[in-house]
Amino acid sequence: MQRKTKAVLLLTVGIVVLFALIACATQQIAPISQQTVAAPVQKAEAATAVKAEPARPKSLYDADIKPLTAEECARCHFSTFTQIKNEGGKHKIDCVQCHTIYHAYNPKKQNWDQIMPRCQTCHGNIHGEKFTACAECHSNPHAPKTQMAMTAEFAKVCGDCHAKVSKELQANPSKHTKVQCAQCHAQKHGYIPACMQCHKPHTQGQKNEECLACHPAHNPLKIEYPETTKNPVCGGCHAEVYNKIATTASKHGQVACAKCHPKHRYIPKCEDCHGKPHGEVVLKKFPNCLQCHTDVHDLPTRSK
């Protein structure tokens, strides 16, 4: 009995000692592991703290301030920024590249001309000495090509840039030659008017593209058309002939005008389509077909 008691006591003491040893070992290891993890974190924080603290100027006005960025300008001049973004073309550059002087306008001095940039600084006299008033045409430098007012001054020099158009108008006299460029292209530079703004259409619902397919705008009397052109289009100018061909009982009423007249004002010969339908005796006596067939647009028929 005493032996069993001693054995139990020894076992109990052994377990207690074992737990005590484990506890001591845990307390010694934990600080070391915490120190191992904390060390690089503390070093990183220290490095960050060094970078985040640049040398401060002695006073506010000792600081080296950089010019405004386009983004900073846009915060106050948002509409101008948006216009440059959408219509600025090659003027999509830093604002301070042109506006080297800014926030310097004085109402008393009226010094607008002194602080505004000059077009010639970058572009020189791009149109030569004849026309140096850039703003007369390019009225808005933030949309230099899309907002060009067609002023009377501008209209004087259209031929300088559009030499081909000017030569075409002069080489092919028409009523369009006598009209100033600004009369048609009045709204702004690049504006192309619809023909029906001045002219009546040949047919109801006629589209502008159909007009230009026959009449080049700067040489309107040079009339060219496809063979598929419908007769009512021709009837816009040739109403009398069109009315005949539209109501005739002859087979010519089934033929398109452009089929016989592939070129404007071209008068075909009857032989082009009909060859020699009569014998030599008849042709010798009546060499001109119209001596009998009096009107090609309304030929006599047996039904008449």
C-alpha cells in the first residue's frame, strides 16, 4: 500500500515538473520571436519616416514652387479645358507653355495685350506677310480650326489656302464665280451649305448628294451623271422635253434620257441605235430621219 502511494506521488511530482519546464521554455522563446518580427517592421517605419519628412523651407516664400499643371488650371477654367480637350487640335499642350504670364490682368492698366501670348511666337507668319491678323480668322485659340468665323477680312484671302478651288471657279465661269466665298460658307470655316439653300430641287425629296453627283459646286455647269439617272431629274431643267417623253405613246417613252444622252448636251444620231432601217432609195430621198419622224421625243405612231 505504501509502495503504491509513493508511486502515485512520484508520478504527480513528475507531471508538475514537466509542465513547469514547458512554461519556462515558452516564456523564453516568445520574446525572441516577437523581437525577430518587430525588428524589420521598426526599421521599415524608420525608413519611411525619413522619406516622408523633406527639408522644410525657412519660410513660405523660400519654397521652390513649380508652374501650374494643366490639371490645376482646369479646376478653375473647366470650360476652356473641355474645349481644348474636344477641339484643341495641336493646342493640347500645357497651358503655361503659351500662358507664360497669368493671373496678371489689371483692369486699370487694361494690359490684356501685354499678358496674352502671341500666335507668331510658335507659328510665325504662317500665312505670309499678307495676312498677319491671326485672330481675325482663328477667333478662338482654344478651338483654332473648328471656330473660324467667316469674316469679310477672311473672305479676301480664301484663295491663298484654297488655290485649287479659286482657279476652278475662274476657269469655269458661272453664277457661282460671281458669288463671294463668304456668301455660301457664311457660318464658319469648313461649313458646306446644302444646294437647296439657294436652288430649287429637280424632284421632290432630292438629296444634296444627288445634286453634287451631277453638278460640282465650284464648276456647276460641268454636268456629269450616271446612266441610271431618272428622267424626272433631267426634267428639272428640260421640262418641255420631259413632258413629251413622259406622255408619248412611242417606244422612246420607255427609254431613260441618260441612255440616249450619256453626256450632257450630247445629241445622238438615230443610226446609233437604229442603224439603217430603210433601203438606200428611201435614205437617199430622206437623208434626215427627222424629215419624217418629226420629233424624237414624241414620235408619230400608228395609233395616232
